[in-house]
Amino acid sequence: MLSEKTIRIVKEITPLVAANAEVITTRFYERMFEVNPEVKVFFNQSHQHTGGQQKALAGAICAYFTHVDNPAVLMPAVELIAQKHCSLGIKAEHYPIVGSNLLAAIKDVMGDAATDEIVEAVAEAYGFLADIFIGREDAIYEEQQAAPGGWSGTRDFVVARKVPENDLVTSFYLKPEDEGPLPPFKPGQYITVHIEHPHTPTSPRNYSLSDRAGEPHYRISVKREERLVADAPDGLISNHLHDAVQEGDRVKLGPPCGEFTVDPNAVAKPVVLLAGGIGVTPLLSMAKSIVHANPDADIYFLQAARNSKVHAFADEVRNLAAAGPNVKTRVLYDAPEPGDVKDGQCDEAGFVTTDLLRQWVPVADADFYFCGPKPFMQNVHACLQELGVDEQRVRYEFFGPKQDLVCPAGHA
């Protein structure tokens, strides 16, 4: 346990650290990549490029400092991060590297305010949290290895099928090259794709499993991300998968990870799945898995897309309603093509609204899961808050600090 002195000091410096958190984390990443370039491979440079990684870490540090006297509050966040770490292959030996560079960044930014006493307290607090992560991650690695067909590290898979879902999204059906069994996964989890890019070193990428659990393959469905600048890291791997990876090619995968999941066999109340854009992938896996394992379950599946040109999995979503007697689906287009509404490509034009949810789903009884682009998630989060849905019944997958889910200027 942390000493009372350390808890007191960390609490005292929390306002100062919060005021400078993003400056500290920006300096941290700059320094770590200079001093320890070997760890750069673990970090998505697109998130670095946009500043999302720095902001997310700043939020995590502030949350830990705020609750340093009650770390149990942080366990859901610890699980999320531990799963991400295991997807990337982060091990105990990496934590001292992070710790030394974080302390150095704090000294660089805070200057003389970072007294020896403060640095010692932060070091103790970091070591305490690192031990929590290391213990949980060791357990995850053991679970992955012990699962039927399980493995640790990477395993060679073959692209059995490559199927365009629309102009932007392509699905890859992946089977083990050794033809051995696939370990089960929890619907909503992701796998990690390790790509040896021909021109530049790249970090692994996580892609949600988009088919139901129990199939003889893993399926990922990848959106081609626009590359705004030729030499920028955004879209590097998604474009490579679309353009260069073909049926019969070999890819290296890490085992399934992630805590944004549902147990199909334990569904006892209505489930509302709200999907925006490519955020449909984990939710489609959830829906198909629940229908297969629990055909009488009450499922409400809403998919939001721009229009019919970029609507992925239209047929699979329609088939959900035919697969279970209590499955209801709804499709919204926010920028429909001429004829989309009239021809039945979508149920209506518009956005998710509080009134729509109030009228369409059993708000008082259901569990809610949502995933999609940031504006979609901000809007859904605001709708659920307005409806008074308890946070214990809300699950989502989102990269970045939780405060980014708050709409800056209302919602649709």
C-alpha cells in the first residue's frame, strides 16, 4: 500500500499536475522516443500525430492522482488499459522505461516545483500502479495461453477470403496457417494485426472481430482511412490492408483482447446496440453471438450511416431481425442519397435522438452498448444521460478521456 505521506503529497500536487498534464505527457512521449526508441513500435503514431495519445494519458494520470487514496475506483480503467497492453505485447520490463521518462518529463515541465520529495512520492505512486498492471497483465497472458487453441505473442494466419463490404470497408476472413483450433473470444473483443510495412516501421493495429464467436475463422472489417498528408501515419495500415494484402497472404495476429464485451449466454434483459459507422463491427459480433446462443433474447440494433453508398453489412443487419423472434433493427442515414428512404435502404433520415430512443427501446430496463465516431458517441452519450440511464447499464468503446464524450454544444 502507498504511504500516507505519498498520498498526501500526490493529492496536494494534483491541481498543478492537472493544469500541465498535456504538456507533461507531450514531453514524456518526446523524451521516451528519443531515449528509448525501441518502445516506439508499441505506440500508434497516428494517435501521436493527432495528439489523442497524449490527451488520453493526461486524463489517465489526472484520474489516478485524484483517486490515489482509493484505487479501486480505477479498476475498470485498469482493465481497459491492461487489455490494450496485452494486445501490444507490453511486459513487466517496459514499466521502468515508462516510469523513468515520466518522472523526467515532470521535472522538465515543473522545474524547481518538482522537489525531491515530490519526485519520490510520484515514483512510489507510479510503482504501486505499475505493480497492479503487471499482475493483471500476467494473468491475461496466462489466460490467453491456456485457452483451447490459445497462444501468446503472434500466430500466423492466412487470409482465406477478402470481401468488400462497400467502397470503404473490406472484411478479411482469417484462418490459422497451422489449421489448429481457434480459441473462443468474447463478442466485442479485438485482435491485433502485425504488419511488416514495406516502407516504414509501424506499430500493431487493433481491429474488432466482426463475426459471431464460434465460427471457424476470425473476421475483421477494416475501413480505409483517408490519408490527409502523404507522409502522415494516419490510414497507413488500413490502406495497406486494402491495397496490398490479398487472399492467400499470411498475416501475424495477436490473441483476442478487450473488455468491451457481452456474455451471450448471460443476457437476461433487453440489449440495445447503437452503432455508428465502422463502430458497427464489435456490435454486430455481439448481436450475432447473442442471437446464436440465446435466440429468445430481446435485442434492439440501431445502425447509423451516411447513406447507402457507405452502409456496411446492410444485409447482415437485416438478417438479424429474421434470426430471432425478439430482434428489432433500425437504420438511420444522416446524408441519404436520392431514393435511399423511398427505396427502403434505411428506415429514416436523421440522427439518434432522445425521442427516438424513448419511443423505440425499453429505456428503463435495457443495457446499452454503443460504438462509433466521436460525434456519434457524444450524441448517444448525451441522449442516454438525458433519459436518465444509469451508468451501470451503459458500455462503450472509445479512444480518449471520458470527458471527450461530453458534447461541447448540445446534441442532436
